Amino acid sequence: MTSAADLNLDVDYPESDGKPMAESDYQRPYIAYGTEILNIFFADQPQVYVSGNLLIYYEEGNPKACVAPDVFVVLNRPKGKRKSYRTWQENNQYPSFILEITSKSTISEDQGTKRGLYAFWGVPEYFQYDPSADYLEPPLQGHRLVEGNYLPIPATPLPQGGLSITSSVLGLELRLEQGELRFYNPATGKKLLSHAESEAARQTAEAARQVAQDRAEQLAARLRSLGIDPDSV
């Protein structure tokens, strides 16, 4: 006799649902950006798993019961590469934070089906960001699960324009700056940088240091030409 467990072993869980990652250049970069920034921020926390556009299967034996959030964070699950995230293999841990990059083709699902599913899962925080600013007003919105329903997280206007929403789950601020989504660490007040941004900042600082050193050497040479010891000045 074949058991249900044996049948489940034969179920194929595809790594892709066949849908494009994002419909345009508006959405695509922010999926990569959000995933990278949060992976960097939680790099030294081995029990925080961050991923993006990865299929989450939530019913064992039913490969149609799946969804691929654009960016998500699961607390109390180990890091590591996964072909898909199967809740029954992950101690039934669901995401604690989800960010959807909203577009024309996803707005209905993001506001309806996914929102209801994430609430059913018990996802504490659900954020949406609309890079084109065509479908959400304001373009950045955060919701916190309260008694089974998502309620808006209050947004704080920024002095220079835009807004800030605090994620209690992440311990971060998500900001809308000139229409762009950015993550800030409220403990330091600093913007979290991607690898490319960190490298660009390093190169800028190095270039400034080199300019200052060259000027100092030129001044020292000028003083010596006048018979003045630079070290005595």
C-alpha cells in the first residue's frame, strides 16, 4: 500500500511559476535592491533568512499552492540557498516581513489575493512600493497585522519631502525620497548602502584623500623652495 507520505515524495515543486520577474525596468531593480540591502543588514544574524522572487510553497502535496513575494524576510530560519521555500520543511515558519513592488499587472493581486493570503499566514508586516507612482498613493505604504487584518502603519513626513515608515519587524525605516525607496537604520540615522553604493563611497573618499595628500605635498615642496622647513610651520 502506498502511503500519503510516499505520494508526497513524488510531487514536483517547480522552481519557477513561469511568470516574469517583473514587468518593466521600474520594478525589476527594486526587487534586487531590497533583497540585497536586507541581506547585507542581516548578514551577521545566521537565523534570519532573506530572499526575493522565490516561490513559497505552503501546502505539502499541492504544488499549485505557491506564491513568490518580491522581497521577504523570515525570522528564526537559517540562512542558505534554497530552490524554493517549503513551509513544512521550515518548521512551518512563514515570512515576518513582505515587500511587494507594485505595478499595473500586480496591483489587483497585491491588494487582494496576496494581501489576504499573507494575513492568513500571519505575516506581521506587509509593505508595498509603487516605483512609477501610478497605482498607489502614497507610492510607499506599510501595513501591520492586527487581529487578522492589515492596518496602515502611520507615515512620517520628511522635512525635505517624501515620507518615512518604520518597520518594527526589521528595526529599519523605509523611506520615500524623491520617489525612490530607501532603507535607513534609525539607530544611526544613516542610509543602508548596497555593495555598489559602498564601493562608490569608498572610491570617492579615497579620491578626496589623494587630492588632500597631493596638495599637502605641493605646499611642502613650495615651502622648501623658499628655504622653509614644512615641519616647522
